Amino acid sequence: MGMGGLSSRKSKGGHRKPSMSEINVTPMVDVMLVLLIIFMVAAPLLTVGVPVELPKTEAAPLTEKTEPLAISIKADGQIFLQNTAIELDELVARLQAITENKPDTRIYVRGDHAIDYGRVMQVMGRITSAGFTKVALITETPGTVKPDKK
């Protein structure tokens, strides 16, 4: 046996088998493709938001690079900041916390077509009186597909 048992590791010809140094990436690529497909299917479902029937208009659609804050007002007068229900008294404080007191943050107000116009103006007035300068109403173009109601 000389040298601490090295002879027991040698093969018949006295040569060691070379270790495999290649990585098989095919299973990793398969997993990544499956994840990509899952995210492509799931992503549009995550942006539905609060179901509100918007009034129709002929205005051109907006093209924004950054996602604005959305405030939705349902037909029963309930207010939502993004997808979270909120009281009118808490709205300004939450907006200021989210935007880090940046008054030029774009805020979109979505009001159901059945809601009283005064309620929409009450919400917009509260937002603009807090110093936010880029507040806009969102409407639906005639060819827009409505989200499924839940």
C-alpha cells in the first residue's frame, strides 16, 4: 500500500478517472421558462384594481412611464387608495406618507359613473387642498374592455 492508500484509488491502468466538470443547464432553463410563463400569465391579473364603472369619453389614452397613485370611488361612495379601502379623513395623511411629501406626484381619481359628482369633487378638493398639483380624473374610452366584476 505505500503512501497512505493511494494505490487503492487507482484504476486498472494506473490512471484516475477525470472528474466531470460540466454543468448541465437544461433543467435550469426548463424551470426558468416555466416561471416566465407563469409570471406572464399572472401579471395582468394582479393589476385589475377596484371594479369601478368609469364614464366614457373620446379623450386620447394617457401614456405614462411611471405608475401613478390611483384613488377609486365606488358607486356606494367608498374610497380606495390603490386597492385598500380608506376613509376620507385618512386620505391626505396616507398620500403624503406614500409620496414622501412630493406634491408633483401624479394622482388619478377614478369615480364610478353612478356616484354623485359632489362626492368626487369632495375627494379631489381634499387632495388638492393638501398641496398635490397633478390630480386628474380617469374616464373610459368607448373601446376599453371592462374588468371582470367580483
